[in-house]
Amino acid sequence: MARVQPSRRAYAITVFLILLVCSAYFMPKWADWGANSRADLVYAFGDQGVLYIDDYHENTGDKACFAGTDYTGDNPCEDGHYFTDKSLGPSLVAYPFYIIFKGIAAIPPIEHFIQSGSGLGNFGDTLNPEGEGIRPEAVYQGMALTFITFFAMAVPSALLGTVVFLFAARFTRKDIYAFILALAYGLGTIAYPYSNVLYQHQMAAFGIFIGFFLLWRVIYEEASLNWLWLVGILFSLAVITEYPVVPFLALILIWAFIKMPNRWQLYRVILAGIPLGIIFMGFNYFSFNTIMPVGYNYSINWQEEHQTGFLSLTMPNLPRLYGLTFSPIRGMFVLSPFLLLFFPGIYLMWKQRLDQRDVLIVSVLIVLGFFLYNGASIMWWGGFTVGPRYLIPMLPFMVLPISFAFNWLLKHTWGQVITALLIAFSIFSVGSLTIAGQSWPDVTGFPNTIEQMNASYPLVDHALPLLAQGDVARNYGGIILNLPGLTALIPLLLAVIAILLIVPRLFGTSSKTYKTSSLEQATESAR
């Protein structure tokens, strides 16, 4: 039976716009050490043409102090310079947008606004009462951080969610299933809070997963080999952004080498990755006298942790794995219970798509590998964060098999109810933790025992009390319209509704007969 639904293009555009609006509606947290450290490098190079952040470093504790080969750490930076101790990728992507921002900030009305040191709407109410108030330099850096984060993080994150939809749509019975899955991924997992933050996690996910999708298209859909050049750029961006992705990229390349009939064409991937690799090595050399990424070796904080084991990695243990999965403090399945559908999804994909078992194996190995890697870290909980943030790069691979769980569940009324409840709670939980207050949820001490991991539930202990007080993260409803508390979310809700109503009308609908879909044909042949 033919049914009319939005076209796949309409669904893709809707996913992109909803994720972009929901991320960009809230401004970056300006007291965030990790984001400030990366932004400081952008300011230093964009304003002064230097790699050290001496004139900007006071807004962060995530920094390295290096004074050459004789540095001992006993006299911090009296004879040396401060550098970001973070990976280069986010700063490198953000840099051209900062140059654009400088031009915009020089426009007389905007320059006057910055120099006046004034705030809009309820902006002053979101500041730390013990801080220095609204100052011109703080306004400038806040606007700069918001601008560069939007283009360097929010836009790529929305594109990543769109690719999750496009990939999942290859496996779902109906495009709307993939549409729901993409929104659940983008808003109901820890991808959401880090989609508008100048951190490494989402950018690494962007590089590794979109590169994997393009490789899959070359292998299974005979897409142009020229896509391999982009794959190389994306993979190299992931490498210089989040170093632990290297073994997983090697796994993907081995899979591609096995599956591609013209495997030697993968030279394009290698060659395309060289330019970013050269930039990365040059940055390390001119900062730390070595081409290797050693910033953490000179961090002014967390030295004991960084020097434990191999770069803070020991051996995975059960308490940490419990902490990452089912603990109240950081458990991924407590925060986003719809991800539990990954497990039936694995079974169903294995049984129904014999031709895609290699894709399933790669995805499962990446998910398992990230859990083991994070479970080996002495700082597994990730500091002040929403959920286990080091697992973010593997999330797109985790949601892909859920496509098959959706095919099974969403054809039954009871399955629709279960899926709706799981996704609704995931979005509520993640969203509450993301928008509550002006800083990330705190963690008391180092939670290394199960008792400590069970001692706090950030949703109940942190997010809900702040939201009940009307303490909502800086957003445009409050800044521009002066809407207080939760009422500031009304423009966001209206924007999402408008996108859902308007985009399908603009980009058309399609009639599709699901009974004879290629997926069901493949399923039947597998049986």
C-alpha cells in the first residue's frame, strides 16, 4: 500500500535544522576551562600570530607551561610560555571563523556595543555574582566564542545528525524511523550537550563517522572514488582532534581494504590526510619542540593523573565499566535508556542483513573498544560533564543497529509506546542536564568505587533543582526577548514546530510502497 510521507530530502533538512536550532539556541558556557583553552589558542594566533596564550590564559586552568628542554615544572612559566594542552583540531577549525568575527566586531555599531560593556535582556542575571560583571573584553570574548563555536561545532554536529539519518534510512523500513532515530541521537544522548561546545568529542565523531559513511557508500553503493579524498580529510581531522580514535580508524581502513574490489584506490585517503598531519606536527614542534602531542605532559593541573599508567590509562575494571553504563553519576544507559535498544538491534541486524554483517562487526568493535578505553582511564568520569563524554565519538556507531530494533518495535502499538517512553526520558534527562544552570554538573571527589558512583544522581541533585529555580543556561529567548526562566524555551519550541510544519511543504513528499522495499527484499532473501 502506498503512503504519502515527506521526502528523504525533507527529512534530512528537518533533522539538520532542528539539531542546529536546538544546539545553537543556548550559548557556550563561558567559564568552561576546556572550551576557553581552545579558544585562547584561536585568539592568540588570530590576534598576535603566536601559538602561546600568555595574554589570554587567565580564563582557564587547562593549559600547559613550557620553557624549553630545561623545563622542570618547579617554576611555572616565569621563563617560558603558556600553551593550550588540548588537541589542535577544534582550534584549527574555529580559526577562520574568528577572522570573520574580527571583521564583524569592527563594524561601528557592534564595536560600540562591545565597548559599552552593556548586556541585553537577562544576561546580567546569568553572571556569577562574585565575578567582575560585564566588561568590554569579556563581552568581546563571549561573542567571539559564541560565533566560532556555532560554525566550528554546532553546524558540523547538525551535519553529523543528518548523516546518521541518511545512513539509518538505508536500513529502516520507513524513513520516518530513521528520522526519529536521528533526533533521538542528536537530542537524547550526550552528543547534544557537546554539539555547541568547543570540545574535541563531537568533532571527532563528525570526522570518523561521516568518513565511515562515505567509505560505505563507495563500497556498497559504488559512489565516486573521489569521495575518498574527503574521507582522508575527515579521518585526519579526527586524529588531530581526539587521539584515541587512531586504532578505530585503523580498524575501519582494514575493513575498507578487505571489502573494496579496487582497494589500492585507498591511497587517496592517505594522501588527503597528509596536509592536516603536517600542520599538526608543526604546531607541536613550534610549541613543545617535538612533533608528538605532548601538551598534557606540561599541564599545570592533573599531573599525577596524566602520569599514571600510559597517559592516564591503566586497565579496565568492573567498577569503571559500571560507572560508564548503569551508575547514576555517569551511566550512559541511565541517562539515555533508549540506547539499550542497541542490544536487540545487534541481534536483529545480524539475523536479517547477512550482507551487512561486516558493518555490524566494525560498529560493535568500535563501541566495545571505546568502553574498554574509557574504562581504562583513571579519569573515566570526565570531570565536570554531562554523562561519560569520552564515549561520544562512538555514539553514531552505537545508534546504527538501533535501526533494526525500530523496524521490529515500531510496527507494533506496544513497541511504539515503549520506544516513545525511552526516547522521551532520554531527551528530558539529557536536555535538563544540558540547559540547567551556567556550568556543567559538578562531581565530588574521584568516584572510583561503586558506592561513590551511586552517591549522586546529577539529574535529580543538580539539574531539576536549578530548573525549578528558573536557572536556565544563557539563551536567545532570555538575552533578546528578556524571557525569564523556563519561559525562555518558548521561542525554541515554536521554532522546532515551525521547522516540522514548513520544511516538508517546501521540499516535497514522496509516495513509497513499503511492502516491496529493498530492505524487506534483503531481509526475505537472508531468511
